[in-house]
Amino acid sequence: MNRLQTLSKAVGTSFLLYSHLVAAGSCWRDTPCSSITDAVFPGPWDSNIYAPKSRSVTPTSILSLDTGAVVSSYPGPANLKGNGSALVFDFGIEVGGVVTIRYTVTGTGSGALGLAFTEAKDWIGEWSDDSNGSQAGRDGAIYSNFTGPGEVVYAMPDEKLRGGFRYLTLFLMSQAAAATIDDVSLEIGFQPTWSNLRAYQGYFHSNDDELNKIWYSGAYTVQTNAVPVDTGRQAKPFLTTGWANNGTLGPGNTIIVDGAKRDRAVWPGDMGVAVPATFVSIGDLESVKNALQVMYDYQDADGSFPEAGPPLLQKGSDTYHMWTMIGTYNYVLYTNDTEFLLKNWKGYLGAMSYVYGKVQPQPSGLLNVTGVRDWARWQTGFNMSEAQMILYRTLTTGASLAQWAGDTTGLSATWSTRATALQNATLTWCYDAKFGAFRDNATQTALHPQDANSLALWFGVVDSTSPEAQSISTRLLDNWTPIGAETPELPGNISPFISSFEITGHLTVGQTQRALELIRRCWGWYLRHPNGTQSTVVEGYLTNGTWGYRWNRGYGNDPSYVSHAHGWSAGPTSVLTEYILGLRVTERAGSKWQLAPQFGDLKDVQGGFATSLGKYQAHWTKAEGAYSATLDTPAGTSGELILPVLEQGVKPKVVIDGKSACPKWYRRSEAGDLVVLIVTGGRHTIQVS
């Protein structure tokens, strides 16, 4: 069907394009629907889900372009008269897809109705925000032409699908005609295999409403990043005006990309945060599998992975190469998809040989980074400490993958040994004992980066109970501003991607309140921002509170280019489940799991997720001098209860299912002592006093 249809004669109102007739419970176009149709844990927390109830949505209000103020709810009077007259249609949240407009032209003469899109309210107007990648300025508009009076129905061409926006500006270009906007509708393009966009496989709920909304904003972001595989951003060459989202991204029917608006390509570094968030929330791992597969499909003969998938297909990044390997571990951990692992095992071995071949001989023992592309930090290459942390994680997760793949050649032991050697070398050459944190590389640089130090905590390069771990956690506070943590390796910028590393690092070493405070400062600030989407998580921003993230680092001094729905910033979604609630899987598909709650200033937290083995759900409440929890996990599984003490140095009284239990010490640390118990799957009640 030709989706660009413009009528210049009056037609019956029954004549509407397919996109305007999308059924509430449909998948995207002719995409096969997945088996995911219903929420696993329905409850009052569903009110925090931002995803619409239907794939066909309409605006919530109409704004004045001049003032940005609401002039009417939608539907409401929407009349354009005079050349350049305009109205802004606000969908209330981040959306994306194909818009259909029905309008009536009166008067004489020909003209056009312009459509322009933006995620942030700052750029409402006749020019869409920037997405096409050329760094030549904002994208401009698309137009519905008319030749005289009558009713017109216009649907955007498929290639003009707008992946992410909140605001749609409609403006008239005619000297003699007027237009009445009769109907505006959007066919949502993301999460293409789901007939029910609210069928979340996980949930989170606490006594802090802001944290609840932040969790769901991350969940909705990764949902907007799951897109049809034929809607990638055109690249090589980039368009210099307008936009086109008709590129092939990879195999299957759905795939996870970096951002809803842009770049609309697979970026495995971003997936280091986006995939854990996806697992605990929407649970769409089909998109993850297809994203990883495209990396293996485009792996070079030397074993290196692309930095980004097609159409962009950018290369030359050692860090993103390793993130593909870590992503392989995460996917198999969550799914136990050994068929996928074995299919790509030869490629994984080549990838390990490629990156470990860059480790320098003793006395250095450090990775020498020659693929210098990375997330946006200024200094890259040589013995950069961030890459050492990522290689350490690559080796430790590789040791598990070798076992899961059934390797009999001793790879697991070899890679574990290499991880220990790299850990020692990194501590020897990169740790600044006088300052109390890692330097940016193995020189005497005064730069102590946020990324490397956060990853050192998260990935366990420093032991969580060590003085070094507590020192690093404290030193990271030096970067904090009232609206988030400045990243010194990209000065003046706040990166929720790297701050996702940081909050995970603080929680790994028991600094719960620091993590909660940073979540509220950074993600809370954006969610409350009147010009943001108020539904998703932003790619980044400046310490002065403007959107000019990376303005002088590849983004052409164009703040409208920043993505306001970027999965790499969804860290709070996973950490609130896995560290604050404390429920996470530790073996494939959750055959083993862990409940390790962290309280901070919270009093009541619950949540859950699902794997192929069943549902995992926990709920804890804290009172003065005691706390209690309930736990429900699949039969046949087993897990650890890692429980905070109520008084340092004193084992608490623990009662499980009405019977006294004898916990063992798990951790003795200035950040809080912990005790541990082993339990089998099933329903349990836990009381600690």
C-alpha cells in the first residue's frame, strides 16, 4: 500500500488509511506476534507504566507554538489560518511511529501542511530536532500538499517513521487557504512483536513514588528502543536534510537499538546497561538476541566485532568489542539459550583471542588499547584503566561461558587465571593510593575517571570489603553536582550511562544511600524537567542543566541532537530490582538466585521478574530494629539469602517459615555486615530481629 496519500477533493470520513485503523491489540504491521501477551505481575503499580494501552494513540493536549502553553485538551479546536500559523500537539509522553493527519482545507489556492517533531519542548516549531547524523543542523519537516479545498488524509511515508518524539508541530504554508485539523493519530512502531504494550514481565514498587516512576521510565525507554528490524537510521551516506529510518538493522522481527530517535542502530556498549534493565522490566530478550547476533554476523576475520551494527556498521572500538562479549554472557545468563551460545562459540573464541592478544607482556600485563573509539570520553587508547576493568569482566564472564559451552580444554581456568593477573596489574599500575582511586591510565595523570572507578567497584576489580573500595566510592562523590555526577573524562557533562555504572558500584560495596541519592539527583531531575519527555531517560546533559551534551565532542554544537530515550541510561531500573529489592539470578535462567536487600532510607520494596523457569518475586518491609520479607521462586531452584545485620558485629536472629535458622557470616565490612543462608525454591517468609 502506498502510505503517502494526499487528497485534494472532499472525501467521506470512512476513508481512512490503514495506520489510522490500527487495532488496539495488534502488533506492528505484518510482524508476527510473540507469545508475550499479558503482564506477569498485574497490580496497582501498573499505574506507573508509561506504555500506552493501544498501538494507536492520539495527542493529549494542544499547545500554542508562541508560548508553549496548553490552549486546549485533545481533541479540541485546531484551526490554522494564515501562512505560518501553527499548533503543537503534545502526546504527553515519548512516542514513535507513523502519524496520520486528517484535515479540512477551506479558502482558495494550494499549499501544504508541515509536520515537525521533537522530543524536548525546547524545539517545538517548524524544524524537527536533529536525528539524521550529518551534523548539518536540525532535520526540518515533512509536508502534506494540497491543491484546493476539501478533506485531506495524509500518512507519513514509512521511511519517515519518527522513532522518538513527544511534540508534533503542524503548520500551514498557504497564502489563501485555511485548515482545520480534524484528527491526529499515531501508529506506534516500537516493541513490534507485542500485541499488548503493557505486558511487562517484571515490576517494581516501593514507598518512594519518585523511585517507582524512575524505574518505569527506564523500562519504557528500553521498550521504545526495541524496534522493527527494517527501521534503522540511514547511514553511509547520512542525509544532510530530513531523515530516513528505513535501514536494515539485523535478523528477526525486533531488535534493541541505542535510542528511539537516534542512532537507531545496535550499540553493544549501551547494551551493558540496557539489557539488565530489559530483563527485570519488560522481559523482551528476543530483541537482545537479535542485536547480539548481528554483531556475530558482522564479525571480522581477525575476530573483532563492530562498534555498532548496520546500517552504521562503525568499527574500531576495543571497549565495545568486549561489551559484545559481556552481553553474550548476560543474555545466556538470563535465558539459558545454549543453542545461541554454541552457534556463536567459534566467534566468541576468536573475539577473546583478538582482544587478549593486545595484553602486553610483563612487567606491564595491561591491555594496550588500539581500537580507540569509546562512549564519548576524550582520552582513549594505551593502557586506559576503563578498558582494564571491562577486560577483567570479559575474562570472568568468559570463564562461566566456557563452562556453559561444555569446553573441555581448560578455558575456564585459563581465563580466570588471566583475570587475576590483569586485576593485579591494574592495581599495580593504575591505582593511585595517595589519592584513593584509579588514574585514567598507567601514567602519572591527575585524571581519576568516573567510568573506570565505577566499573572497578561494579566488576570487583577491588574487593567490596577493602579500604580501596570504600575510598573509591567516597572519591566518586567529588564529581557530584546538584543535578548529577559530572564525568571528569568528559568535563562539563553528566552521563547517566556512566552514572549507571556508578550507582551499581556504590551498591556493590554497600553504599546504599549514596546510590539512592545519585538516582534522585540525576534521574529524578530529568523526570521532573518540564521540557523533557517526563517518561523516559535522557542520553546526557550538561552540568548547567542544558541539553548540550557532547556539544563539542561529535555532536556539532547542536543540543537538539541529544536522544531523550536512550537505553544506556536505564541503570536505575536494574539496580532497584537487583540491589535495592536485592533479587537477581546468579545461574542460567535463575536456576540459582540471590535475595540481598539493601534498605537505605526505604521502608517497603517489592518486585519481581520472570524467566523460562517461572516467576521470581520478593517483598521486604523494614521497621525499627527488625525487618521481614516474603519470597517466591520456582520449585527446583535454590538461592542465597544475604541479609543485613541490625547491629554491626552481631549476628541477628533469623526465622524462616516460622523456624529459627543459623546464618553464617557473608561479609564483614565498614559498609555493613551481612549474613547468609541457603534456601530452596518455593515460598518463604523471613523475619530478622
